[in-house]
Amino acid sequence: MPGPLLHLGATVMCAHGGTATPTAPNPRVMVSGQPTTVMPMPWVVAGCPLNVSGAPMPCVTANWVVAATRVFSNGQPVVLMDSQAVCVPNGTPLIPSAAQTRVIGS
């Protein structure tokens, strides 16, 4: 499905409210003056408050499992607003909530 490309300044959170940021933005393609992100690079999650049965198990990192199928940079699929990611170690999703809207990919 088409969607806006995620970039370094996009607002992405884990399902519990932690803030996710890319570990290695892709400076090869810029949107809104900021680098985009590609699928294989993990994201780090900060401030996840998840606590299961008294044992903390917060989101630490996340990996994108579904990304663009037709837009690539450096041979890697770019991450879109509707892409899907899984947090480690608990398997919950990342939720993109705000990104640039000028460049759409699929």
C-alpha cells in the first residue's frame, strides 16, 4: 500500500509509548531536509514503560519486517508510514504517527 516515507524526524512509538529512532538513517535519500530510513537497519526504543507481572520487559529495539516493495535506496527497501515492525524482546509493534507528507512510496 502506498504511504509517506519515514525520515529521521518522524514520530514513531512502541505500542506502550516509548520513542523509537533509527540507528542508521539513510543520507542517500533526503525528504523534508532529513535522511530517510531503510528496512534492515534496527531502531532503538527509549522510555518504554512496559512491566509484565512485576518483571520489566520493555521494548529495547525494533526491526522492520514489512517495508516498501517498489521504492529502494542503496538496494534496500525504504520504510513507509504503513510499514510494520516488531519490538525486541516482547514482539509488540512500532506505530508511526507523524511523518513528512510530500513523498509517497509503495
